[in-house]
Amino acid sequence: MHKRVSPLFSIFSQGIEMRSIRTAWLMLGCATAFPLWAQLTYPGCSALSASDFSAQELFNRKGTSGAAADPTLSEPTRSDIHVVNKADGSYDHSDIIFTERTGAVKWYDGVAKKVSLMGTISVHAGEGSQDDNGLMGVVFHPDFDNNRWIYLWYTAKQTYQRDNVTPGGQNRQLRMSRFTVKSDNTLDMASEKNIIKILGSKSDQWHCGGPMTFDSYGDLWFGVGNNSPDLDPTSCDAGNNVLSKTDSTASAEWGPSDTHNMRGSFLRIHPDSSEKGYSVPRGNFGEYWADKFEQAGRTTLATVYRDTTKVLPEIYVKGERSNFSIAVHPIKRWLGWGTVNYASNNDEFNITNHPIFSGFPYFHNANLATCNHGKNVNAPVNNSPLHSGADTLPPAIGGTLNNLINVAIGGPIYNFDPALKNAFKFPPHFDNKWIVAGFGRSGAAWGIWAVTVDTTKDPFKSASTTDLKGGIFANVPIRNFIGAKYGKDGALYITNYDGDYGAATNPGVVRVTYTGSCVVTSTAPQKAAAPYQKIWIEPMGITVGESGPSAVSLYDMSGKRVWASQGMGPQVYRMADIRAQASLKAGLYMAKVVTPAGAVSKSVSIL
């Protein structure tokens, strides 16, 4: 995620498909509807303080502060957490997998408290440390305990023929592969299965991408950078300009604004054991905007967006430059990320609840024009001869948070689970809060915040921040935040880069836990008890799997019925449709399903 000022090493739906996995949303001990702009507060609990959190360094290069030592640890890029529970469901330990840019995949054993090398991926990692290519992403499959699968994102060592527009030379390849982890926690190198292959630029060293995460529905979300030099947004006619009509290596119209190119995008797929390795969920970019255009009477454009030779079905967001980070709410599936732009202090954080075009290369930050291109922000047109997608793009959506920090890195979004059997899990104050941070390079300022999103807008257009660096995380040893994830234990795991680009001093991972007194327990069952096993009530919708008649109702917290429907046989009621039909406001509601066997009731939160 380089800046224009120097060649830096870049640290970088609606339309929901209801799946068999049914994640429980439990009624909390209080039925109060929470203010949308509440700042890290929770009814009945005291305000948070720094003494409510404890930080443990799990491993780092030097073995300081009681951490396991990994003397070879260098340039960490990503990590993921594998939580191991006891037979009663309580926490036992956490194992961590992490990657280094130059190709090492490593395993932290939470029992033995040591780091071991799992394997080394042959990668193109550029010339020296000031490069964005290499091994840039890792994630566990949700069913890792059974299938032992992990996914890696890297720039392959071998090269491939360049595009047909400018013959000669060779391009790099951006690749996602699935690997199997053997019982001794090493990689089975022969098990590699290429899932995604993307033609990269010929010689550019920037914006490989690589952030990956699964949601609770088994969908994998990941970001792909534009992989172009685009160093100067004002030099629209220079050799390295973003709007070149002849050089695809430089042109961002070949990637970020090309709907038939995965570069400059966020993708969403559903990995499986098929020959292809994945299927495509409903509600991605092409399908979503085809529906929107059709509703607006633009049927010709809708047809283009349904054509997978014009809009790749895997794409969820287009218009990205250097999208090194990712956050997905595991249930609501809000997508959040940090985008690094050109000069210092014009970076942006974005969060959306449906597919969008985020603007690049025509717009950046708060929809500032990248150069004097004359594009209409409400209907930008890609007229480059290099692109092969739809000409007309959706309206450009500016950043949700702009100019907050230099080198914007988005962290995770918390989903509080009152039934989780861990006293140290993060408190309900963080429920639906998004952590964002900035990487402080060359002594520059860094920060970390909890973000409260204004969910009354569509898409989300504003948010407020709570400072964590100078507040409740004041005692957490954060040394150049490069990423973070919540484990299934409810703890926060922060990866420290610790040093300037390519010059990390003591990188490692810190585990942050809650030690305060706020305790919230469930007052509702996680799922319907027998004989109601075929009824699921979730924030995404209500599913009735039984064959007979059923009546479904939704009540506000005063007991007033605000929506009702009747059906025969299996039915799926999308919450987005219910909300539109009943003009529902954000808040807590009670859903009730009645069948000949009886009734099931459960609370649902609509934001």
C-alpha cells in the first residue's frame, strides 16, 4: 500500500442465500433497543477502562515479555486463529497460523508455546523489502478440524504471458490455493489446489492484496489489489498514469473499473470439494446491480450485468487500489476495509452492507476526482480499449471514514455471543463495533479506534470513532498494527509488525482478553427444541423447513405486531424484504413461528 511520496513497501446483501448453517442470535438479558451511536457502553454494565483488559504476547522474534521466541520471524503479513475447546465447550488453547512475505508459513502451538515452520511457498517477492508481492494471505477453513484445509494467497514464482494488447514480456500471477495441513502441522505441498488465478501486471511491485476471512455461512471473502504503479494521481498523461489507454500494466481501467477483471476488487466465493473448488453465492456485484438497474427501468444495462462474460460472478466490490485489510461481520456480513491512497493523510476506511463500486481509478477518499477525467460520479463510464467488462458502472461510493490516519488498516468486527463459555471474551460494549488502525511508518503517528457505524444509511455513509490507543487499550503492547482477528474464544489477536517497512524489529502476535465484571448470559435457546428442529430465526431471515402450514409474525418490543405472513410447506422470509414491506426501523424485535406442532419465538436484531 505505497504512497506517492516514496516507493514504500505496502503493508499493505442483500440477496442473501440462506444456508444450512444456522447461527444463533440470542436474546440478551435486557430487551432495550440500543442507540445507534452509543460509544462502547452497555446497559447495566460500567464504563470500560484500561484495567478491564489484559494483554499477553504469545510469540515474537526476541522472546520478550514471556513470549515464545521465533528468531527467524520477519515481515509478517497475515495470521488466523484456531481455537481448541474442551469437551464441555470451554476454552482450552489457541493455535495460530501465520505467513511471512518471503514465503514462510508458520504454526504457533498454543500448548507447547512454540513456533514451527510448516512449509515454504515459492513466491515472487520482488527486489528487496520494498515490495507488495509475496505470500500475503492465510485463512483456516471453518471445518479445519475435519478437512485440515487452509487457503493461501501469493504471487506465484512462475510467470505468464502478458495480455494481448501489448505483446511481449510476461505478467505475474496472483493466486489463491488450498493446502492440506498434515497431522504434524506441516503443509502437504503435494495437496495444493489452485482455486483462483489472476493475471497480474508485468513489472509492478505494488498492491498484491491478500486479506481473507470466512463468515458464519461458509463464504470466503478476500481482497485483490489493483497491482499497478499509479504513483501520481495528477499525471493523467504521464507514462505511469492510472488511465493509460495503451499500457495495461499501468492502467487501473484494466483492473479496478473493469467488471470482468478481479484486480482492484473484493471477491466472495463459497469453497467446497468440487473440481472447481468453490461455488458462487447469490447477491454478488453483478446480480445485485442487475436487480437495481432493472428496478430503475434500465433493462439493457441489467442484461449486461447478468452476463458473466461482462461481470465476473465472484466480484462483490469493484473500484479498489490498495485494499490490504478486510473485516466481515460474521452474521450481518457487513464488509469493511482500509484503502491506502496516494499522498499522506487521504486514506479511507470503507464499510458497506451490499456490493458497491468504491470509485477508483476515477475517484478516491470522499469521492475526490483522481484527475481531470470528466467522469460522472453517479454513472462513471469506462471507455478504455483495455477493459472487457460493462462500460457503465454503478454510482461511486466515497469512503465512510476519510483522512483518519495514514496507511489505513481495517481490523475485525465483533459479534458478541452471550452463550460463549469464556469469562475473558470481549464484552457486549464491542458488539457490532469495527476496529480500525493505522500503520505508523518512519516515526509517523499511528492509532487504533473502535468504530460505530451509522446503519440508518444505505450504504453506510458515516461512522463515529472511539480512541482505543489513548483509552482502554493504553496498556496493550501494539507495535505497528498490521492486522487483527477475533478468535472463536472471543479474544482479540493483534499482529504487530514492529518497525518500518521491511525493517521489522520485534514482530509477533498479542492476545487481548477482557478482565472486567460485565457478564451477560442468554435467556433464550440457541435453536428451536424438538419437534421444531426445522425452524430457524436469524437476523438474515426466518426459515420454515416443515411441510405443513405455518404462520410467521414479527412484534416490536412493546408487543405490537408489525408484520405477518402465512405459508404452506418450506418457506424462506428474507429480513430485508420484511423490513421493506413493514417499513421497520432499526431495533430489537420478536419473531414468532406457529405450526401444527406448536410455536417458536425468538428475538432478532435489525440494524
